[in-house]
Amino acid sequence: MSMQITHLGSGSRGNATLIRTDETTALIDCGFSARQIEKRLSMVGVAASDLDAIAITHHHSDHGKGAARARLLWGCEVHANLVTATKLLLEPVNECRTFTSLERVELGPDLSVLPIPVPHDGAENVGFILSNGDGMRAGMVTDLGDSTDELIRHLNGCSHISIESNYDYSRLMNGPYPDNLKRRITGRGGHLSNEQTATILEQVSSPELRSIVLCHLSEKNNAPHLAESETLMRIEGKFDGDLRISRQQGPEFSHWIGDGVSDKIALTI
Ligand SMILES: [Zn+2]
Ligand SMILES: [Zn+2]
């Protein structure tokens, strides 16, 4: 049993991650147009009609804007909490299966997610801990201003972690954003700085952790080398797996977790 994790693109202009297990094909977030999702899935040899389920973290358009259309076009089930479903104008039960934080949600016979609440202004955001039933877990968390003890507890022992590394503090502070926006981004309901992300990863790095993807990098207030070096500096000696950065443009690589495939990495372009 294995789980393949492929970011189809990540950033403030859209987020979606393809998860494939032996029997289930699902997306975490659907923040692109249906056409973009179709195109990006086809780059990794997947037809959109193969999607069984989509789990949405929160209603912001870069995470949820394609969900309603995806359900209509491809017949996949959409899962979200009640606040997110309501804000995306998805009718609970008929159009969206609603979940409660900290209760496992089955996306297919061999894929489930555990929603973990995380602080994000004006949104009922969750991170997801994915499991394919054989004890291997993957964490996926973006759009939060701060970590929580609960999140750290659940990220501990994961084989893969995808986490936002949104901004470089001094770039943001010296950049063109107005002060109130800077305050919002750095606040508890904003986004994680490179330093905050590195601190979280330092806390949860363990021999079980084989791959890390830094995602949702701000194009104005960050740069891949800044995010990467901050994290590497902090986890050096604790982590010897694969570290990559997911960008906005499209799928660039896949990671696998599961028996015998923990070190398999494939580049798609
Ligand atoms: Zn976002
Ligand atoms: Zn958001």
C-alpha cells in the first residue's frame, strides 16, 4: 500500500494537491479553475473523471474556488466543514459532505484524512493528516498564522509533511505592503514565516520523516532559496530525506510514502 503526493501548484493564486492510493484518487483543495485542474492532472497522467473526492481546507478562493464545478463536472464528492461549505455556497449533505475537526473522514476505501483546526483570520481552516490505513501518515497544512500544540502532536511521526513557508520576515517588513496588511500577515490569523515553519519542522523532524514540501510561498515577500535555507539550517542533523518547494506553475515532482517506496521521488518535468 502506498500513497503518492503531487502538488499541482501552490501559492496565493491557487492550490491543489493530488493524492493517489491503490484504490483512491483525491485532491486536497481545489483552488484552480476546472480547466486548470484538468490540464495539471493530465500532466501526471490522471483524468479528472478519475477523482473520487476533494477535501477542502477552507473557503478562500485559492483553495476552494473550483470545488463546486468539479463536483458537477466530474461527480466527485466534496468534503469540507460546515463553515467552509456554507461560504462556498455548497449545500450540506446534497452538495458537500461536512466534517467535524478531529474526526476521521474517509475519502475512499484506503484513504482518510483527519482535520486539525488551525488559526486563519475569517476562515475555519484545517490542516489534514492523511492516512492510507497501513500506519503511514502525511501532513498537509497551509494558511495559518501560528502553530498549535495539537498540530505539532499530529505532525509528529508523519512520513511526509507539506507545509506553507509563506514569507521572509525582513522582506515583508521592508516591502511595499501597507502596515495593516503586514500586521495581518504576521498575526496569529495570518501566514507562517520561513522562521515559524522551520521551527515547526525542527519540532517534528524524526527518522520517520522522509520528505518535506515547502509550499504557498509568497511571490512578493519570499524566495525559494530563503525558505529552503531557513528550514535546512534548523533541521540539519535531524532530517536526511528529500526537501522540495512547490511553486505556483504546475506539478514538478511526486513523493511516495508506504512500504518499500519511502525514498521514491519522481520528477514530472
Ligand atoms: Zn491560501
Ligand atoms: Zn487562506
